[in-house]
Amino acid sequence: MVEYKIDKTDRRILQMLEENARTSVKDIAEANFMSSPAVANRIRRMESTNLIKNYYADIDYSAMGYVVKAFINLEVKPEDKSEFYPFIEKIPNVVQCDCITGDYSMLIQASYKRPEELDHLVNELQKFGRTKTEIAFSTPIEHRPIPVHETEDDEDDEKKAR
């Protein structure tokens, strides 16, 4: 992966895309006092270096009946991870799987329409190790962007450019 050093302008572009990935290049350019081709070029560069990895629609899955949101802690032995990763990747209801520290090695987020479907997943996971499952009652804070703040390096780069 190629390292891409972002500057103040890139941060503003990223912030706008995080807030709304459908913001037009024209609108981003106007907000940043740039030309559309210059903004498009910066976005392409950030995509090609995987700084921008994907664009998503924020879907309310509960409106489609996926009302059981679960977080499953799973203890997987290091030697079993090569079998576990392909297994978990194939389960469409798994929203996210993180390798974590602590008593468990994996944290899995999954959504289902019925508790019985979740029970089936947990039973399948137990072949890899012990589990602990927690079900969310509500989500007071949905996925939200992290503010892309300027760093001291940005300020130094800006001073050098003057």
C-alpha cells in the first residue's frame, strides 16, 4: 500500500465525503475554492491509495425487519484463525468482525430478523471456541464520522509552502 500524506484540503474533502458520500465534486470544489478537476484528481488519488476504501449507503435494517442486533464475543485459538476467517466472511448477516484484545479474540456484530437465527449462528461459532452474546436494545449513537482534524504536520506544511 502506498502511503498518502494528506493535507488540510484533503481533510476538508474527506470530511465532506464522510458527511455525505454523494456530495458532488462540483459542490466540494466550490466549498474549497478549487476547480472540479483538481478535486476529482485528489479524490482519485485518495481512492487509489486506499485512504478512501468504499462508499456506503446508511440503511436502516430494522425497517426491513432485522431487529435482533447482537455482539458476539468469541475465543478463537491462533491456529484456528485460518479456518475461522473464511467461515465468518461467508455469513451474510455478520456486519463486522474485529480481532480484539482481552478474554476473547473476536468481536462479531450480526443482525437477524429472529432470535432463532442468531441462536443458529452462535451454535455454529462454538465449534471455534467459547462465546458470549449480547443483544442491543437500542442504538443511541449510530455510525458517525470521526472529525478529520488538522494536525501539526499540516500547519508545518502550510508554513513551508508560504
